Amino acid sequence: MKKILFSLLILVSLFTVGCSEEVTDQLPIEGLIPEVTEPIIEEPEEKIPERQVIEPIIEKKLTPEPEIIEKPVQETVQEKTYELDLKIKTIPSKYSKLKKFTPKYGEVFGIPFFASKNVPDKKLLHAMNIMAQYLDNDEDGTPDNILILNKMLSEDAGMLMFASESESENSGIWE
């Protein structure tokens, strides 16, 4: 409603300004701004004298407040330890369904690697070593970017290895 009233006020003021001037091909800029014939004089406000408030002085026996000393809270953050054990092992029970397809198992920082019996141990260890270098580039034994590892673990990332594409297709693991 305010927008409509404001728009009407602008239209009326433009119309009255336009009616008081002669119509020409070009609109003079001076005609758009009305001239003020009388100077506007602002009257100074009357100064009211400030009242001074005098508070009575009351003597109180103040006992010192006990000093509160905040001790910093020591937060115990248990760092997750990551074991880098590049060895071929037996498959843990949580992956028992994969045992008949991929009896070889290894782990890199918790990421599982599975391989069929036809994959040479050397190839499985090589793949595990590449993942270890990817996650721990400075080779200090801990992952360089924990966020990447945590994301991979939360998505259940892992590696399945077969000796050939036909072995993978004929293994029955995908059914």
C-alpha cells in the first residue's frame, strides 16, 4: 500500500511540475527541481540546563570478593592410531562372504584389499604399497590427510583384484 501511495505521489508531483513548464522537445533539468524562494531558517533548539545529580556518599564496609581463577579445561583427545602392516593375511570374519572369491587379504590404514588365488602375492603387495604411498606420502607411518582416509573408510572403500578381466567376470562375485 505504501508503494502505491508513494508512486502516486511521485506521479502527481511530476505532473504538476510538467504542467507548470512549457512543453518542449527537450526537458530542461532546471525545471525538474523546484526553486526555493524563501530561505529555510532552522531555529536553534532551546538548551535546557542540565541538572546535576548529587549522590550521597555512603560508606560501606566492603569485604573483598573471592578471586575466581578459571583453570583451563584439559581436553583429552585420543588420537586414532593407524597401523601400516603390508602383509597378506587371512580374511577377517566381517568379510567372510568374500573368502570363496578372494582368499588373499591385506589392509592399508584400515582399507581392505582382496585378491583372488590367481593374483600373485607380489602384485597384491604392490597395490597395497601404492595405496600406502598415496595416503602417507612423507612415509612417517601416519596418513597425511586424515579427512581423506576417514572419507574412504566411511564409504567402505576397498580394492578387489583379479588376475584377469575374465576371471573377474566369471568369479560369481558380482551376482
